[in-house]
Amino acid sequence: MNKKTADIMVMLSVVAAVISAYVSFTQSDILKLAGTQWILIAIVLGIYGLYIRERSA
């Protein structure tokens, strides 16, 4: 894997965090996941993106 993949994972983490905020404030249902579940997805994607970036360095 390369740096581009790591950047994509970090960007997906940011998108998931924004979705988490939206779901938490509006109480809507995106893909039937709660806001806390979205923030967990954001954390996992961010950690994985940083891992890939360190691995390719």
C-alpha cells in the first residue's frame, strides 16, 4: 500500500466524523448506524490510515 491509500483512509475518516456529527445533531438514520457507531468507524479509518502512512515511510 502507498501514501495515496493512506490519504484516502484519513479523508474517509474525516467524512465519517462529519456524518457522525450530522447524525448526532439531527437524529437521522444514515445506513441505520447511530452517531457513536459513525465516530467509531472514523477512529478505525484514521488509525488504519496512519498505520499505512507509517508503514510506507
